Amino acid sequence: MTSFGHDVYDDVIVGGGHNGLVAAAYLARAGRSVLVLERLGNTGGAAISTRPFVGVDARLSRYSYLVSLLPAKIVRDLGLEFAVRKRTVSSYTPFERDGRAGGLLVGGGEARTRESFARLTGSEREYESWRAFYGRTGRLAEKVFPTLTEPLPTRAELRARIDDEAAWRMLFEEPLGRAVEEHFADDLVRGVVLTDALIGTFADAHDASLVQNRCFLYHVIGGGTGDWDVPVGGMGALTDALAAAARAAGAEIATGHEVLRIETDGRAPAEVTFRTATGEGRVVGRTVLVNASPRALGELLGEAPAPEPAPEGAQLKVNMLLRRLPRLRDTSVDPREAFGGTFHIAEGYAELARAHAEAAAGELPSVPPSEIYCHSLTDPSILGPELVAQGYQTLTLFGLHTPARLFGHDNQGAREVLLTGTLAQLDAHLAEPITDCLAFDADGRPCIEAKTPLDLERELRLPGGHIFHRDLSWPYAEDRGAAGRWGVGTPYANVLLCGAGAVRGGGVSGVPGHNAAMAVLGH
């Protein structure tokens, strides 16, 4: 059985994903004894880089792709050797109108973006609306993002800080669809705006719960700018740096240790039972921080399942390695530009509404919406030198409106049908099939893999495959008494939530890990 450095630790952290590692690094740097228990044979959770294709020197960010919500404060505080790179193009959305293939390019300079809007819509009105809309969200982002690593504000405090009643109403009180329809007239432009409200979130533009608004909010506040950047070296570079920082500060990290139970009355030190390949063991922590979903935390504590519906993911993730980028039907743009940003597929406003309605009725979307980006265009270091020299590129696809319920009867069959349909929608805008561009692994198989919500649940223990562990929360206190000063509290004073399901969780941010550490340290 595993031998640890202490009989009793100040802090035991359940789960070595990026948030658990952030918490471990902060706490160990404060001089506390820290033990991280990770079920898998490696740290990182969903924020890892792997070589998924046999015999191919391509290290892909397998599950999570871009960085926006990671505060520079965390990178500085922990002295992380980690960097991101900006994408020169924000997005490209191909279209066909009146038999003409074209595309809406956002990026490459204001003049070029303005011209692209004019070609699509026939006037500059839509572009001016775009500038006004994102000018407002940009000003809001500058005020909201810094609060993520501060004590949790109340709703009134955050509203006063934003100090823009129109922006508050648009994002915090009314379904986002209303603002999208008021600001924009073109269906394609409306769809491009709405997509940020649907990543990992199954909702309609007019959903009364405003879950789509919460998703949109987190997508436009990152870094105070809303930019989504490419992690140099892949997402695993971040979690490797975090693990190194935690170890350098004195934290112990034990992989291959699956936590089975947490026993505590909330006052006395908690007993944590774990399982390894050789049997069960126990360790005691004065505080336990759980980098897992709230539902998993309840199971570890032996509590009855919460009465609300179980979390449900709603995305298809596809990783590809190409021998070359495909040619586009729209010859006015270089494929390196089109795929360097976010490449939107079948994401017009009406298309998104139809896909949601079909999925809500229990059917796979007939026109599956998705978006793609090419990591290796911005950061070729994830590819081996020979692949770079030969022009190989990665493509990462994120499909929308595919809730876990659609895969329960036949996960493999539904995955194959959905992948075929999704690639067909991409092919509609290409001058050649994407499959003609795929690389092959050492066994002669095409370099493409797809993951459904059920695959993510099986591989990463994400509840229902939900990439945020549960629906995203507002970044203010709904009930400060329950969540505590930092939004990480549980009914047990010595058990804290430090994963994506915490208030202000979701995405690759490190924010819940930081906030749980601050709660432990009494800040």
C-alpha cells in the first residue's frame, strides 16, 4: 500500500485536474502539507495533451482546446512556465447565397472585417451593430473578469460594478435571443453571435432559465477581452506546469489513487478512503478539497442524489490530423486563415434553432452544427519536426446540440451517424472531401477520433458528459450562506468544492482552485 509523507495532512485534494493542481500549488506555497489523490495514471483531467494516433508524433489537446478564462494572476502567482498565442483571425463562417460560395471573416484587421460584413449583408449596418454589441460586452468583461478571483460579490454588488443597465438587462435578465434579434438582422450573423451561448450547453436562444446567457457570459469575459487563445505546447503544457509548481512547493501527488469515500462530521479531520491497484487505503485531511462534480462529491459523502435533474453534456468532440488543409469553395480566403480562427459550420440562427428542436424531440440533428479550429497553425510545436516539414495540420471539431440522451440506446451507432453527418456539413463548404486530407496512423487507420458525452463520462467521469460538471452559475452569490465567501462551500465546513461545478467554475480557468485555496487560507 502507498506510503505517504504524513499521517495527517492539512489538505487532501481529491482529483488532479487543473483546478486541483492550482489549489495544491497555492496551499503548498503557503507552507501547508498537501496531498493530491488522482484516479488516473496522470494528472490534468480533461486539460491534457496526448498522442491519440498510433505511431504519429502529434500531441493534441484531446478534450479541452483553447484558453480564455485563466487569469494572468494565477500564472504570475504560481510562476508558471506557460504561454498562449493570439489567433490572427477570430472566426470564419462559410455560406452559400444565390449559388455563390462566400464566407464571413472576422479578423485580419478592421477594414477587412468591415468589408466581409458588407459582402455578406450588402451594407455596413450589420457591422456597426456588431461593433456596438461587442463594444458593450467588452466593457462589461473588463469589469466582471477581475471579480472571478475576488470574494464572491452579491448580485447587487456586481450590478453596481457593471454600471450599465442595458448590458445588465441584456445578459442577466432577458433571454439572449432577444438581444441577438434586436441587434442583428442577418441570420448568419445572429448564429455566429449565438454560438458562444451554446458551447457545452443544450439550450434554445429564448430559454427562460437563461442557461444560455450564463454560457455566453463566460465566453465573452475571458481575460477582460473575450479572446480565446492557443496554449503553446497544447493544453497539457498548462497542467504539466501546474503539477511542477505544486511539487516544487512541496505538495505530494499520487496518481492511480481512486477516492471511494469521504467521512466527516464537518468539524473533525476527514478520513478519505482510496483504492489503488494493490488494495484500499486511508488518509486523513484537516480540510478536503474536491476537484470533481457536485454530484460526485455527494456520492463520496454518501449522500442521496440531489433532486434536480442530473447533469447532461451536449457536445461531440472530434480530433483529426491532416496531411494538408483542405481547399475551400470560397476562393477569396486562404484555408490557413479560415481554419486559424473558429470555423463555423451549419451555425446559422435558424439552423441552430432547428438542431435544438430536433435534439429536444429525441433525434440527432439532421444538419449538425459544429465549429473547428486548427491549433497547429498558431502553435506548430505540438507536431514533430517531420510532420511540420510535410505540412501536416491538426483539426479540432466541437459539435453542438447533441445531448447525452441521444446516445443512450446505441452510443457507437449514434456516434458514427453523427460524425458522418457533421463531416458532410463541413464538406459542403470544401472543394474536396475532408477524408481525402486525413493522415494515417502506423496501422494504416485514418487519424480521426470522435467522443460523445457518454464517452467523456466513461473516460473522465464527467457527469452525463457535461464539460462544466453542471450548468454554469452566475458569477455572483445566489445564496452566500450555502456557497460561502468564495463560492466553494459545502454543508461541511472542512470540505470544499474546487472543480468546475463551483460557483464561477467551468472551462479551463483555475478559478475554482484558486478560490478554494483562498477560502482555506482565510483570505
